[in-house]
Amino acid sequence: MGGCTKVLFAVAIVGLTAAAAQAGTITQYVPFGPATPNFDQTLTFNQFNGPLADLLSIQVELGLHIDGGYLIVDNDGTLPATVTVQLGATGAISSTDVPLIDLAWQPVVAPVSVFSGNTFNLAPDNGDGPMNVDPNPPDGATHYGIPGSNSGAGFINPALFGSYVGAGTFNIKADVSQILDFGSVGGVEGAYGPVLADGYARVIYNFVPEPATVLVLIIGAATAIRRRL
């Protein structure tokens, strides 16, 4: 009987240890937009409401999506022109509340860009003249925006976890600026309709209970098992 009790006791301790030490995840997803660039938006997140020693990692992610928009070029010069155009948006995050720095002491997420482009061969001005952006060929053309998405992510430097721990909140600012390039060719005029941009920031806490907490749970459970046996 005593041998059986010891086996049951050992199995129970091993099972409890594995369960108590199992990692957990807290994910916070905060969207921004939709709006036309340029714009910024403040996003609020909860701190990790637990012991600092429990934190394994903090991951930060930024996502950006664009849709719509258009860009017109019109050659008002006397010579043919080849222009390469781009239309889209760039998103970036910053904070005065928490450090957004990775293990290499660099920004945890680099700016995220989404854009589309085209190259047009425009004929010389056909007579519409300056200050009149005419999209019609042969001296004019229109690029219509293409929907697209992009994202980036990274891990916060563990030396900086302290700012993320507590019972309060912190803010991250998302800045979205437009990408607009008419080709920079002399004599070519342009007009545009901006894209519509939206996106999200995500903060993920990965954690396990600290060793002291696990030990207390094991001792308590072991005492209860002994009493039942």
C-alpha cells in the first residue's frame, strides 16, 4: 500500500508541475482607421497585470491595408515623357509611454508600406496646356490604386519589460502618411485622389507562472494528496 501511495503521489506532482508551468498568452488587438492619409490615431493597451518574472516575451505587430485612390499624370511639355508613379501609404508606430525597442536596440517594428505603381510613356502635349490635368491619352494617363496589405512584427528587449507591467494602460500612436509620386519629370503635371487606409497594432504577452508560485501550488496539492491517501 505504501509503495502505491508513493507512485500516486509522484504522478500527481509531475502532472501538477507541468500544468502549473504551462505558458499562457494574452493578445490585445486594437484597430485604427479607416481614414485618408495623412492621419494619426492613439491606441490604448492594458499593461501586463502580473509579476515581471512571469513574462517570457512581448511581441508587437503593426498591420496596414489600403484601398482605392487614383493618380493622374498629364504631359504639358514639348517632348515625350516616361514617368513612373506610386500611390499608397506608410504606417509607423511610436510611444512616449513604453519603449518600442528590440533586442538589437532598434525600433521593434520598422515602418510598413503598401503601394502600387505604374510606368507611363506619355506623348508631347496635345494642346490641353498647363494647369489643366487631363487624364486622356496620348499625353495623359491614370493609375488606379490596387488594394494591398502589409505587416511587420518584433519582440521587445527583455531589459525594457518593466514599463509594460502594472495594472494600468499605455498608449501607442499609429501614424499613417501617404505615398504619392508623380515621377518627378519636368513638364508633367499631376492630380490624385487619396487611398483609404486602415490597420491595427497588436501586443502579445507570453508568460509562465514564476517558480515561487509553482512551488506553492505543488506543496499545497501534495499536502492535500497525502491527506486523502
